Amino acid sequence: MSRKPTLGDAFAAHPGVDMLAPAIPIFVWIASGKPVPDDSVSQNLFVALSTLSGLVMAAVTFICSMSYQSESRYMQIARERYHDELSRNWVSIIAWTAVTAMLPLISLCLWPSHQGISTAISIYALVMMIAKLVRSIHWMKYTLFMQKASMTIGEPFTDKDMQESFKKRNTNKTNLA
């Protein structure tokens, strides 16, 4: 018997929900009167945000390659069984991380004439970059868990073996908390 899907599983399978993450900070920014940074700070802030997004892009592509190049038996099965979910997630993560690297540069160009829009774009880029980084770390943890499970569970494996492995993992999490 397999476990029931959870809300977390739905979030993990559908990266489109990440589009909602920037809405809250932007609404807070609007509610607080749309403050904008000083001219001297804004240029440095936009360039730094774009650079940080580029670094996150490098980390994300490394994690993606780790997931797809894993020789773990369980990870191979997961790639076969959940190909659509993995593909949808990684395309979304990589594409949006690239977009979050470009948006602050667009903000930099718009700054002289549209400071409010530039600030909103940068807030959006920052929060989206964080959401995609969190999503990629989730998949990294999943890949590492599957690799460890492959090393500890002998062949032939069953759903019961996987349930035992998940139970041990959750017990370890509870003990650490």
C-alpha cells in the first residue's frame, strides 16, 4: 500500500504555485506606501540581485544535473515514474532563475523614469529566486534520500521497504527537532 498524496506533494509536483510567492511581499510593499530605495542604492541593489540570481542559477543547474545523473536504482525508477513532474519542475526552476537574473537589469534601465515599477520588479525577482532555490533544494534532498535508500535497501525492494525507509527518515527528523 502506498502513502496518500499530501498538499506538499501537490506543491512539489506543480511549480506554478511559485508564482503566488511574490504576491505577498508586493502587496505589503504597496500597502506600506510603495517606498523606493535611494538613487545611489538602487543601482548597486539591482546589480547585486542580478549577480546573486546568476550564482543561484549555477547552483540550480548543478543540482539538476545531480538529479539526472544519479546512478541510484531508486532515483532511476523515480525518473521513469515521475518524468513529467521532474521535467516540469526543472524546466521551471532553470527558466525562472534565468528570468530573475534579467529582471533586475530591466529594473536598472527603467529606474530613471519608473522607480516604483523598477522596485516592484526587483521585489518580484528576489522572491521568485528564493522560491526556485527552495524548490531546487527540495529536489536535491529528494535525490540524496533516494541515493541513501538505494544503498541501505537490498534488492528486490518493495513498497514496504520504501515505507520503512520513510518511517526511519521521519523518526530521525522528529528526534532532531
